[in-house]
Amino acid sequence: MSATRIDVPLAGLSNRPPVPIEEEIRRKIEAERQRLTNAGNGPHGKHFHRPVERAFTAEERDKVTILIGGLTWKHEKVMKAVFEACGYKCDVLPTPNVAAFQLGKEYGNNGQCNPTYFTVGNLVQYLQLLESAGVPKREILDNYVFFTAGSCGPCRFGMYESEYRLALQNAGFDGFRVLLFQQNDGIQAASGEPGLKFTVDFGMGMFNALNLGDIMNEMIFRIRPFEVNKGQTDRVFKESVDTLCAMLKERKPFEDHEDLPAWLSKQMAAHKNAGWEKVVNSLGKVWEHLYGRAYKECLQVVHDHLATIEVDRLRVKPVVKIIGEFWAQITEGDGNFNMFAFLEREGAQVLVEPIATWIMYMMYQVKERWREKKPLDDKYHRPAWWELHKHAVNELNFRKKLAGIAVGEMIYSRQYHRAVDALGGIAHHLVSQKEMADLAMPFYNQFARGGEGHLEVGKNIYYTKHKLCHMVLALKPFGCMPSTQSDGAQSAVANAFKEMIFLPIETSGEGEINAHSRVQMALGEAKVKARMEFDQALKSTGKSLEQIKSYVADHPELRQLFYPMPHREGVTGMAANFVLHVNDLINGRTKLHRVPIQARALATAS
């Protein structure tokens, strides 16, 4: 049979006679192969270079607005306050929606993951809204920059920067500036631009902001399912976050010549150019951010305001632990099918994950990789056996590196837990990274890179083994490489822990009804599990539910938010723990805690 011929000339071949399709395809493939072979050779060859970003200079700070987004509204508001406190103009992008996802697909590359399309499209959508509101494109390019995370990891997260640039170029905003901080470099500047300076005040302010955002985010999900007055939790938390933002924005920064004792200030002035002056000033700023009066007083005010929320702990709620890909498990919109709001409507209590866990994971990874590399370094770079001094120096340098990371881990976790305790102890303390790595190791190697690495497997086992949840829900983008690897291991994990209810959900811009349907089926099992746990706890007391309710009604302290509720080992749900505690109170095995509500809290409530 003769080859099929085309009747319409191909583009660019209008003056040629028709040719067989197979022959034309072979010719184009050969031409492209030859072009790639010759790329970079000869006088006209061009190598690829990372596009040079137009500088964001210090002179532009008064007019350039830094755009941030991609986290929860709690995180974004406190981060915005820190930017503004350091003299920057800042604005928060809206929560990405399906329309943003569609824009991301339209202007971006094919085959990208869900967070890429949502975040890229959300930025383009915002810039288009500015333009439609009458802001000239030149002014948009000159007066706005975007601040985001970057990476060189093995998954598509490492391509975010190039995707932002491509989508912006395709949407007509070529030259819009994107500033990065790198995942692999920790929290430090990757842009190299003087317009955004990582000072002590900025770094410590962001440290506090991330911690406060994490804690407030977890607390609102732990409180809202039990609120007596519907809507009160959202209102009080918004007012409390505004209070935190005012403190972060308006607090007076430490300056050595103003805040040190007079005699020491004179010494500092006399040695103004001495190097130790900068050290003293930096240490003073760190101390002020961590232990300053403004910070502690603000946390107390927020604590008192939250104390006005009345709760009913007898509501039986299955606890659903959220794990998965970083962005999908944090965002609160269409990017994860509005999953948190759906779970609460279905009667669940959502247990979210703090960003602090990811930061602690990165520090743990650095430390453990150094441990693993040491035998290789000793093998190939080991001094001769008689060079004892070099052996000692090498070992000391290795120990100093480990100690530096260990101190960083200790400081981070200590300050996080101080804030948790200052806000009533409702949020969880951070889980040991060593324990999670050990739990995951039989199923997932801790050095397998990408996304959250072994954390998905480690969290699933940890929260199931310690009975801290009734169900684990893993949210991840469609086709996410690290999460797909984790899901492969999770089948073995589920076989090892028969009581586990684990459900992975792949998110995209479509399929919300199907995803909700799958979650409903798994949640049905979790509800049965929670109800059985509650019924067994109530039965073990030998009392009726009416007796428990009557005692609670006679003791209003038990409806206060910050009443110190003990947690029983092996008991998951709030309601089951609560009936066991009330039974102990009735039987005189423990005393009722008196929780005074401060006058200003009562005034706020009234």
C-alpha cells in the first residue's frame, strides 16, 4: 500500500509539492536532532544561562510592593506585619481558586504539578486584576515583586522559578521580578539583591511569625469543632491575629545606644567602630525578639481573648490527621478541594501539620547526612596514622558542625514550645525527628530525597501507633513524585498496622466531588471508631451520659477553653478523654482545676 499523501501544504512549505507525511516527519526529526547535536558548537552556538533578574534595589523599597502567598491566612498576615515592620511595602495574594489553576495551565508548561498551576496562575490572575483596575503594565513591572520558595530538589518543586518566569512571559508580564529563598540552603536569601535585606530584625521577626502562624493555625482547628457559640472561634481568632500583627509591626526594635544601661552605652559610643558593638547589638535584638516585654505581653493578651470561647467537649468527633505534600496539606482553598472545611462540615476534628515540622526536618537531614558522609571522608581524606593533631582537628570540626545544628534544633523547638505554652498549651509540641525517622526506616529510607521525604510515612505510623488520631488523610498533587513514592510504601505500612485508616487523595483543579466522596467513605469508618471509643469510655465509668452532662453544667470551669484536660494513653478522642476525666472528678480521684478568667477577657466577652 502506498504511503498516505497530504493534500494541504504544511506550514512553511507552501511552495513545495505535497510529500508523504512519514517522510516529512522523518525530515523534521532529523533536522531537530542535528540542531541539538550542533547546539553550543561553532561561533554561533548559544549555551543556556539562567535569566538575569532585574535588581530590586534599596532605593526602590518605598515604592515596590512585595507580594506573598501560598500559606494559610494566619501565616500570611503575621508575615506581612514583619515585612511592614522592616520598612517594606507588602501585600498578600488571594487564596488560589480554580480560575487561577486554569490560568496556570494556560500560560505554563504541560505536565506540571497541581501547586505549580495554582500558585503560578494565582500570581498571573492578581497582576491581570491590577491591570484591569487601570494600573499600567510598566508600573506593575516596576512596582511589584513576588517572594516565594525555591528548590533544586528532584521533584518539580525545583522548576517553580522557571515556571513563574515562563507563565509571566506568556501572560504579557515579561520582566516581572521573582525573589527566592532556597529549600536546600535553609532560610536565607537566594536572590542576592540588596533591596531585600535579611537583617536580624527581619530574620527573628519571621521566626516569630512562622511560629505564631503555625500555633494559631493548629489551635483554630482544634477549637472550632467544639465551640458552643457558632462563629465565635473565627471571630476571636481574626481579632487575635490582628493583635499579633500589631505587635510584630509596631514593636520598638532594640538599639544598643537606646536600650542598654547608660554606662554601657557610653562604652559602646566610645568604641563605635569596634566589631563587638555589632555583636552586642545583634544579641540584644535576638533577646528582645525572644524574651522582650512586648512579645510576652501580647501573647498574654491573645491568651486572655481566646479564653472567652466556650467549648462543649462532649461532642464525639473523629480526629483526622492531615499529612502529604507541603503545599497541598497547608492551603485552605480549591488547591486541596477545600478539604478542611469539608471535614469539619462532616463532623470531624482536623489535626493540621505545622511548617515548623518541615523546618526541623531540614535541619535533621543536614545533621544525618554529615554523619553518613563522615566514614567516606575518613576513608579518602584521612591523615596518616601518626598525624594525631590532624585527626583531632578533623574530629573537632565534625563535632562542631553537629553541635551547631543540634543547638539550632534545640533553640527552635524551645521557642516554639514557649509560644505554645504561653497560648494555653492547646497546640501540640513538635514531634522528635529522630523518632519519626526510626519509625519510617523499615519502610522508607530517611535519605530518599524529595518533598517531605520520609515524613509522610513517619507521621502516619507515629499518629497511629500513639493513638493520636482515628484516620490519616494524605493530600498530595496529582502525579507528585515524592508522595507517589510514599504511597507505595504506605501499602506495606497499612499491612503492618491493621487498625490504621489511611486514605491518600490526589488533588487537581477538578474532581472535587469524587474526592469528597472517597473521604466520606473513609470518614464513616473513623466516625464508627470514634463512637465505639466514646461508648466504651462511658461504659467503663458506670455512669450515664446525663450524669456526666449534669456535673458539667454545675461546674462551668469544664466549659472553659483553657481548662487543663488530661490525655489518657491510648484514648484518642476529646469526648472519650473528657468523660473519663469527669468520672474521676465525680469519684473524687482528682480535683477540679480552677481556671480564672482575667478581667480583660471578661470585658472582651461582654
